[in-house]
Amino acid sequence: MKARHATINTVTLTCSNCGSGQFTRLAPREYRCDHCHAVTLVEDSVAERLEQILRGMRPAPAAVPRSRAPAAVLAAGVAVVAAIAAWLAVDGLRPPSRPARTAAPAIDPSQIRLSDVQELTVDGRQRLVMLMRNETGQKINAPRVKAELFQDELTLSPAYGSPLASVLQPGEYTPVLVDLPSTPHTRYALSVTQPYPSAGPSRKIEAGKVQLVHDRSYRLVGLLKNADAQTASGLRVVVMLYDREGRIIGTGAGYGSAGSLAPGATTIFDVQCAMLADAPIAYYDYMVQSDS
């Protein structure tokens, strides 16, 4: 039978005629495909590589039946290398991993001070009235107050109250009112929920022409001016009324008439106050803040 001629793929070292990778050496540079019997001449470098592979494809000695054929090991090695190369290629397309975000340190609730606590009866309802002061050294979202109620040794359902101010700068204070249930209690314990830093901007807001007006009720009126370089919105005014003993006897909270103020602009405010005790007002205090 006349031998057919073909070429050998010098990269994969396979027969270009049938794709087989099994050859028999006929001469120093002449090889025959064991599958289709095509014969080809190769260069010395290709012949040397083919010889290395053909030596590896010879069956292992019978005395070592458990050993794996070198050709299988080579094929497995090529598969592993290909898999690693593919993984590296895909991994190189991934965006660089971002560093882990460090959680902000928790604020110690004991740095929120509650003082001037009073238990009052207002319009037939019992209330706890107190001042909350921010002593954390940073701007925070004002936390809620929890009142744990007890009837002798019996624990009752807790009551909660929210501060009139939404945020507190270091050193600022705000009144807090907690409505108590009608169930009688013999004692209570106060605590604050976990406080968190406030990331919102702080605008410089100035109050002017402030006065306490009394007609049918007490109202604090005046002007608010945005003294900041940025537009301010949500201008909030918190009011505290005191008697001669320095006890809180009235509170109020409200917003400026304008929803937002450009730098240098002004607006009026008129805050209605609710009385917590029937006593003459000796003086008042207020704070102004913006939501943004």
C-alpha cells in the first residue's frame, strides 16, 4: 500500500490528516501516523519533541501495575495548566477588590446625660419630663429614651419618648417627654437607645427679634437667617420654658415658614408652646437647627 503524506502540527504535535497524536518513527526525522498511516518529515527540533512524547507514551513495565501511564499524567498536567491559565485570565478581568469598610466605633450611651427628671400629671396623663444633653463630643442623631416601669417586683411594659430635637451638637440639650401608661407603677429606670453619629451637614442659622408672646397660649416668635454659605432646609426651633426653680414647665417645637433658605435669606417662625405645669414662667431657652 502506498504511504500517504501529511504534516504534523508543530504546536500540538498531532497528525494534520486525522488529528491523532500517536506516531511510529521510521527514520531519524520520518514518522508514520498509527491511525491513518500518513507519513511526514519533520525538523530536528520537532523530531526531538516527538521522541520525548513517544517515549512517554510507551506502556509501563508490568512489574508496576499500579503506576499511571506517563501520557495520562502529561495529559492531566496539561489540563491542570490550562485550567489555571483560564482562571488567571478570568481573574484578571475582575475589578480590584475594595478594602473592607471599617465600621464606625459605637457611641457609649452613658455619654448621653439625662437630667432634671420630673414626673408630672398633664391633662390627666402622667408624663416624665427631662433634659437630654449630648456629652459624646460629636454630632449625633438624638436617641429615644426608654423608661422601664416596675410595680414592686413586677416588671411592666416599658414606655418610650423621643427628643424634640432631631440632632444634637456636642454640648447641646433638648427636652424629652415620655407618656406613661395608666397602669400604676412604683418606680422606673431610664436609659437611652443606642446613639449614632449624624452625617448630615450643619448650617449656621441665626435667630433674631425673638420674643415670647402670650395671648390664649404661649408662643415663641422671631426671625431665622441663614448665615451659612450653603442653602439650608428644615429649619427647626425647639423651645423650653422654666419656672423660678429652673424646672421645665413648658416645651414647644416648630419650623420656619420657608421650607429652605438661600445664603443670607430670612424667614419667620412661630412656635406654639404646651404648658406642663401651672406655674409662672421665669425665663425661656431655645435652640435652632437645620435638617440640611
